[in-house]
Amino acid sequence: MISFNVPPFIGTELDYVKQAIDAHKICGDGQFTQKCHAYLEERFGAQKVLLTTSGTTALEMAAILCGLKKGDEVIVPSFTFSSTATAIVLTGATPVFVDIRPDTMNIDETKIEAAITDRTRAIMAVHYAGVACEMDTILDIAARHNLKVIEDAAQGVMSTYKGRALGTIGDFGCFSFHETKNYSMGEGGALLIRSPENNDAAEILREKGTNRARFFRGQVDKYTWVDYGSSYLPSDMNAAYLWAQLQEADRINENRLAIWKTYDEAFAPLAESGRIEVPSVPADCVHNAHMYYIKLRDLEDRTAFISCMKDNGIITVFHYIPLHSAPAGLKFGRFHGEDRYTTSESDRLVRLPLYYGLTPEDQQHVIRTALDFLNRD
Ligand SMILES: *Cc1c(COP(=O)(O)O)cnc(C)c1O
């Protein structure tokens, strides 16, 4: 049986987790959390990074820090994970869904401006499959309409757009370190903050509404409840697991990219002949091989493909049911403009097994089985 995903494991994780335990510091913001913060800031050129309990809670923090409130609107693609929209809904604001571009499955930047109203406050750019949205256009629209930009870079750790790390381009960036992502701590994530003006507010929000972080830096002589907050900081044991992955970030990335490239070469002839479509990466974008997907003819073709792969012991998966047509999407949001690609393209997409350490033998079995199916007609 070939799994769709195996969480990354380097080998040093247990040792680091033990070190956290031995140091009698397993709550948040211990030594491993600090190491991860410093690494992520340095590696990605981020002004400030804070580990969070998930990508979802990083998105929630970003939405709250943007000051979103009831009556506000946020422009977001419908082809994304529920968390992108729930973060908006948490603040009382309304997600306004816009169509995607079929080549990258990212929000169609040319359709954003028409969806702006006098209530629009922010744009959520989701970098699907770790391939960047057209950020220059999005930043330009945001600047002209005085909107915040939140990057959902849950899938985009290690990817760049015109040389800049995803997550560092908008006002806030959100990473996920869930077990299905390129780097993992089980459940976890990070908030990236562009402007230092937001640092204090972010620390207070993350630490139950207290100025504890300032207290530890000796900037205030006691800490107290100063604003709304919640508990968004992960255990240092989880950070220890992540630290092992970050130290091997390049090795993991290179392994994933090699697997991605092997798929892409194997499927190139069928993409050429028009039997399937394969991912496209715009010239300005460097991706992180977060996923390899192919697009089949239609829903029926995809269902037959997934079932044929399963019969041969290979798990392949599809996503997302477009948010605007999902029960909560109907309740909380609305779609602006025409759904030209969101539904039809999501019906055709299937993801192939791709994880750190997928063996060449297993990958060849996936490729052979897929080609057998696809060459049938
Ligand atoms: C994984 C993911 C999230 C949520 O991250 P969690 O760490 O699982 O909470 C949000 N948005 C996108 C696009 C994702 O892929």
C-alpha cells in the first residue's frame, strides 16, 4: 500500500523532544521555539515570526490583527481549505469568493478589483501547492484601495515570488506545520509579521491578552491583562520536533523537488497530447514541491482514476469542495462574479503521493499504474 502522505521524520526529533523534557520546559516559547523563530526569520528575511498552534490559528491571528469586524468584507478564493475562510468568519467579517486561474489554481488577480466594495478591508492570497499568487498585482490593488493583504502560505514554506519568501510579502503571512505539510510539528504553524508596528499586538494576542513577552524582555516590570487574547503558542515539545525538520530543510526540499520533477517528466507526454493537465509554475515563482497534481477530463474520469489507483494499492486524493457551494460557504459568504473555473477545475484535480522519503520504487509503481490508466483512452 502506498500512502498519500507520510509525515516527515528526520531522526533527530526524539533527541530534541527529550532535551525539551530534560530542561523542564515543555510549555510555549522555550528554547526550541526560540530556535525556530530565529531560523525562520533569518532564512526567509522575515521581520518577525511567531510559532502558533496551527496554520488555522495563524490565519485567525492575522484576521484579528487586521482589525476585521462585522460588516467588513475580505476577498478570498473559493478553491481553498476551510481555515482560510473560518479565520474571516471568526471576526464577523464576510468572505467574498472570487474565481481562480486554471493554470495555478490561485485567485485570479484580474477579478479582484471588480469584487471590491466600500466594505472591503483585506485580500487573502492563498499560494496553492506552494506556487505564488501574482503578488505584484495584488499588492498594487491593495495599495490603491487601502486594503490589508494576508498570505495563506500554509503550503508555501520555502517557496519564493520574485526572490521573496512567501509569507513575507503581505502584511501578514501564515505557515502551516501540520503533518501533511512539507515541514511538520504534528499540529502547528507560524505567523509572519511584516511591520514592526504589529509585533506588540501580535504577542499580546498570542499570550492570552497579556504583555508577558514584554515582561520577559524586561520592558515592563509586571505583566498584566492588556487586551483581547487567546492561547496561540505551541508546546516546546512540538517546536523541538519542528527544529529537527528545519535543520534539514534543504534536504527535505531537494528530495521533494526531485520526486516532483520525476512525476512531471513522466506525465509530460500526456500533457503534451492533451490527455491530462499538469501544474504550471509561472516564471517568477520558485516552488517547494508541496504537491503534484494532475487534472483529468472531468469528474467521471477522475473517479475512475482514483478507484483504479486504489485497486493497485495507491492512495490518491482530491480537494477542495469549493467553499462557496459548501454549507458554511452559503451561510457565511458570497461569490462575486462568474464561477468559470473554481468548480469545474476542482472536479478534475487529483493529487498523487508525494512526501519526504517516498522511495523511487514506490514512485515508479505510482507512475506505471497512472500511465496504464491514462493510456487506455
Ligand atoms: C493546511 C492548510 C491550512 C491550515 O493549516 P493547519 O495547520 O492544518 O491548521 C490553511 N490553508 C491552507 C491553504 C492549507 O493548505
